[in-house]
Amino acid sequence: MRTMALQWFSQMQAGRIDRTQYADVYSAQLTDRAVQDMSRQVNQYGASPTGAEIMQKRTIDTQTFYRVKLIFPRGDAASLLFGFDPEGKITGIVVLSMPGD
């Protein structure tokens, strides 16, 4: 999960995603424009994170959620919530906070 979170951030910085990682319903919501908007948002924070920590794991019905803290070179952190279906596909990602928030 730590590696996946870092890869997701890197993909977002580049403005591209691997749609094979996403559940169909969520992937359909991620328009090219939505990805570009998120890319602009994450690029505001400069350098890529240097590490990730799983802060919480929780399963509700058939979904598993991970709250992940991304750690940046200057010591700032971001908090993200990832949801997964039983097949391991991403059902949603919520940016809870970003460095400087």
C-alpha cells in the first residue's frame, strides 16, 4: 500500500493514471480534465514524497480503506484516503490534507 500511494502521487504529478488499477465506476468519474486538475493541485507542493505510512486500515462491508500519510522532503505531510473493492481495484481516493493545509 505504501508503494502504491507513492506511485499514485507520482502518476498524478505527471497527469496520467493507470486505469487498470481503478474500479470501472470510479474510473468513469476520472475524466482527463479531472486528472489534469488533480495534477495541477499536487504539483503545487513541489517535490515528490519520500515516504508513506499507513495510518489506518478499515474494512466496511466489501470495501477496504487505508488512510495514508505521505512524507515530503522538507518534513511536510499529506493525508490521503484510498478505497479498494474485493478485487483490489481502487474505488475512490480522497485528499484529506496536503502540505501547508
